[in-house]
Amino acid sequence: MNSVKSFDSLLKALIVTVALSTAAFSQSAMQWIDITAPLSANTPVFPGDAPIQLDFLKQFKNGDPLTLSKFTMGAHSGTHVDAPLHFIPNGKTLDQIPLSTFIGPVRIIDCSPNALAVDAAELNKHQWRGAKRIFFRTRNSRNHWMRDSQFHPDFTYVAPDAAQLLADAGVELVGIDYISMEKFKAEQPQTHRILLGKDIPIIEGLDLQDVTPGDYELMLLPIRVMGHEAAPVRALIRKP
């Protein structure tokens, strides 16, 4: 009789434990914030890059027995990662970057509303030192430019002097909320060369318009493309 009661108590405890674990998992999963820009006809494209085309090869409305899609776009479309090979001869390809670079703590910095560049002066207005991964939320987000099909050449970018500070401080990942981190029509891609030259991947095209600045956990997974310099990513953050 005692053994039956013991088993019954153990079973109830197990059920409660599973229920609590499931609830905790569900709550944790709901906390993730998607900071990936939606890929659609409204996604901006950098001049000269491949256009984004999201087509259907087969559709039910055409009498087909299934839906079959075709996506055509550049490797630097929407939210994407630049690997060193993008500007560094013999630099690392995307598949050579450890996934641990893209997973872990990240600090999202809210730049001054009217800052046209994240230069050293702007960077030093904020608490950035000690962070291994840094994403910049700028006027690009305030203007919702990552959801605007029109390309805005006056986007806020990261200046070379700020890039040098970040590289010298040992930052491992840098991101910004538009499709390039470099000043439009810069004479030389110094920001890219400074960061990528130190094997620091660059995340471009982040959708941070509804994100509160602060420290988060990051999970960012690039498409597993072999031997190339960039690929679209899915980026999620949540409060630790």
C-alpha cells in the first residue's frame, strides 16, 4: 500500500515538474524579439545590388496541386552578415566564422536622434566599453528605413574612427540598422576594412525600430553558405 502511495506521489511530482518546465519554456520562447527586417517588395536594396524577387513557380489559383516558391536576391539583402572576405583578400568566408560569434550577450546602443554618423565622439557618449557585441540603433530606425523600399543615401553609418575604437577594444561583432555600415559613396571602405581586417563580422540591415536600448541575449544564425562573403540571417534578442 505504501509503495502505491509513493508511486502516486512521485507521479504527481513528475507531472508538476513537466508542467512547470513547459510553462517556463513557453514563457522564455515568447520573450524573443525578432530584429530581422522582413524580406518583401518594401525591403531596400543597395544601389547596384541584386534586386529582391519573391516569386511563385506554382500556385493553387493556377490549377497547380501545390505551392512552390522561388527567391532571387543578393547575399547582402535585408538583414545580413558581412564576412572578412567581403573586403579582405584571402579573408575568412562566412562558414569559417564560429557560430559562437553570433550567439551571446549584445548591447544595443541608442544613438543621438540627429547623428548622421556614429563617429568616435558619438560612440563615446554611450556606455559601450566592455561589450563584446554592439548594435547601433540610429535615426535609420526612427525613420523606419529598413521597411521602406526607397533607398536613403543619407543613412547614418559608422565612421572609421569609431570602427577603429571598436576593433582596438576587442569587440567581436558590430551591427547597424541599415543595409550598409559604410558612408554612402565613401572614397575608401575604411570602416569595413578596419572591422573585417580584425575578423569582426558586420551585421547590416537590423530592424531595431521598436527595440529599447540595453543589454540582451543574441541568437543570430546566418544561412549556411560555403565559401562566400555574406548571407542573410535571422536575428533574435531577448532580455537576459
